[in-house]
Amino acid sequence: MNFVIDVNIIVDLVLKRNGYREYIKILNSLIFNKNGFLCVSSIHTIDYVVNKIDSSKRSNLRKLIEKLQYCKSPSYIDITHKHFQVDPEDYIVDLSARAIGAKVITTDKKFLRDSEIAIHPDDFFDTLREDRSTMNFIDLEKQNSRISTSIERKIDAVFNHGKFIMGPEIGELEELLADYVGVKHCVTVSSGTDALIIPMMALDIQPGDEVITSPFTFIATAEMIALLRAKPVFVDIDPKTYNINPDLVEGAITGKTKAIMPVSLYGQCADMDHINKIAAKHGLPVIEDGAQSFGATYKGKRSCGLSTVGCTSFFPSKPLGCYGDGGACFTDDDDLAMKMRQIRVHGQDRRYHHPLVGMNGRMDTLQAAVLLAKMEIFDDEVKSRIEIGARYTELLKDYVVTPYIEPFNTSVYAQYTIQVDERDMLREKLDEAGVPTAVHYPVPLHKQPAFKEHEGDFLPVAEEVSARVLSLPMHPYLTKENQDRVVNLLIK
């Protein structure tokens, strides 16, 4: 957790008021943990106050203050806000802290009363202990604190030009993402779910058609097939990777099969070459559901650039996530790209001319702006994910079933998912210790009420795995200290 120090704490330090020795301890803790900030708007006041004290003491205090970081408030200020009406300085400090996911340390009684993120210095160490006792499953606050300035700048640009729908950031992002994946075309869309249905519409999947897919994934994969009144055909999964078992795919192909939709689960690509070979033999397109694997590689090529179409999600918790819903489709097929672009804008190729039946599937310009900022650090975050995943595996390999990554793959570990006995008891133990967990996914799709026509399907691997998987905290900012906490609870 980050903390912003209100200027009154610095004043108390300078004047050596009651509690100043405790404030020095707080300051040293923030410097040591690199989570202390001053608001940019407070700099002049702090300089004025510090310059009033004896020069020998001034030097020591200034050295401490200079080790803190700086934060600033967003450009937009709501003049109707209660803080602005009464005390604009408090309001700016409050906004600055919120921008980096921080609490404000202050002795100002009104600030403490009016702001739910303000804490008194006496509560600092208790707040710190509470934060350390409950870790985040995914930590978006730390990511935001790292790129808040870039995000603010890019969002301000959108507000300035006012093109909130299909603004210039959309084209910029599509070009950047297509180059990153290594394909000719990227078509951004409004969600990862729309990224699945739009290619199927472009490929003219019709009612009664069959699409082969995995039963061990989020429901959106099969849901979009069913929404087109086509039939999802579930093929069991590989017991090691949890991705669709390519050896079983060809046996599921019938005269009604119109596409194959493998899912690259938990951050690792499915065996796309094997699947593509089968698809080519039968003249079928392949749609990779890469909602969890964007940034991963398969035989040196990136996820979403491995088949007829690749699709991904930019849901906030994904390896590359925006601040709402978003998604993208990738292809080298010019005609398919043109159709997907038309479908996302109600099937039109020019204003009020609609060759296709489409939908409103456009990505918001603001979300594109966020993703442009996040792409600046994405390679670094992928590297961290790979290192953290490898460390988890090294520490846990003798105690639980750890993720198996194919030697020709890299994984972005959208989830770090293990297999365990007595999962519910273990989850309860971790929860009591302040360690969040999740189960992805407790019920395979052929057992879901929405697909009751598949309840007789026999998919033993998916059924066994769904009863044993457990996902642990995983994100690029997971510290070794917190990782060790998780591991120690699992092995004891």
C-alpha cells in the first residue's frame, strides 16, 4: 500500500511538535519500503517551512524528504466537491492519493472526518500490518501507481479532442497490437466476449453448425457459439496443460463442423500446429480464444497470431487489461478483417450502408488510451510473470501438482493454478491467513445447466481437474515475501 504524507506532518516534524519522533519512524518506514509520497501541490509549502529551521537540521530533514516520491492529482477537478468548496488543498491531496491507490497520513481533523482514505499517524503501523496480512490476488494499484502519469496524459488527450468513439487512439492501438502479435490486422472490440462472436459471424457460422471447443474454460467461449444457435462440441482436455487435447479433435469432426475454437488456458497456448494441421485437412478455420494468453509465445510466435483468427480480452484482470471491458481480434486474412470491422459497427462499410448484419462492438477510445499506456510496460510485466511463475513452480513442485508448460511454450500465467487434494479445506486455511485464492473453473461447461443437452458427455479429465484446481495470487508485482507466505502455507 502507498501513503501520501500531508504537509501538516512535515510541519510537525519541523517544529518538533508532540509525536514528531513517531513521525520520523513513519518516514523511515516509508523510505525503506519505497511506498511514501508527497503531493506535488505541497512542494512549495514544504520548502517554505523547511527553510525556516536551522541550516544544520534543515539538511538532515531535507535528505529524508528527498527520498520520498511525488504524486500529482488528475487534471480534472470537480468544483462541486465538498473538499474544493472548503479546502482546495485537502481536495488536491485526496485526489493525488486516489490516483496512485494510496492513503493520506494527516493530523487534520476535518480531513480525517471527510476523507475515507485519510488516516491518523497513530494508525499508520496498524494499517500497514493489516495491508500486509491480506494480500491482493491481482494488484492493479501498484501497476496504476507506475503508469498513472502516462495514463493521465493519454486520457487527457482524449478529453481534449473529444472523439470518444473510434478516436485516433483506436487506430494507433490496433497498429501497435498487430505489430506486437505479428499479423496484418488487429480489430479492437468492446469486450473479450464480442471478440469471440464477431469472427464467427464473419465466418458465417449458422444455426445448426458445430464448433469444436474445450469444456474447461469460462462460459463465454461456448456461450457465443450457442448465441449464434450453433452447437458447441466439447472435446476433453490434456491432463497436463488443461488445454484441448488435439489428439481427440479429429474424432469430433462431423459434416456439420464449421470451425475449431481452442482455448489457450491459464496463460499458455494450446498446441496450435497440431490443431491447424487437422483443420487444414478438413478445410476448417481455427479461432484461438487467447483471452488468458496475450503475450505468451508458441514456438517463437505470439498468441493470437497462430491461426485463422486470434481473439483476446482486455478485462482489467487479464495479462493486458484496460479499465473496463475491451477485446481484440487478429488475422492475416484481408477479407476476414474487413468483415470483422464492418460487423463491429452494425455491419456497415460506409455510413448508412450495411452489407452485413452486425452489432455495436466498438472499443471505447478511453480504453484504447489506457491500453496504449499499459503497453509501455507490458514486456516488463510479462517478464515478471514468467519469473514469478517459475519461482512458484520451483518452490512447490515437490508438494502439489504445478502448472506444466510445454517446452515450446512460454506462459504469461494469467492464473497460477495448481492441483491439490481437499481443495475446500486448503482454501479455507489460506483465506484465514489473508491469502486470497480462486477456482478456475469449478464446473466444466458440459455440466452447466445452460448446456444440459451435453450432460451425458463423458469428459473425465475435465471433470477430475475441475474438482482439484486452485489458483493462487499472481501478478507482476507479487513480492518474494508474499510468495513465500503462500508457499509456506501450502507446504506445512
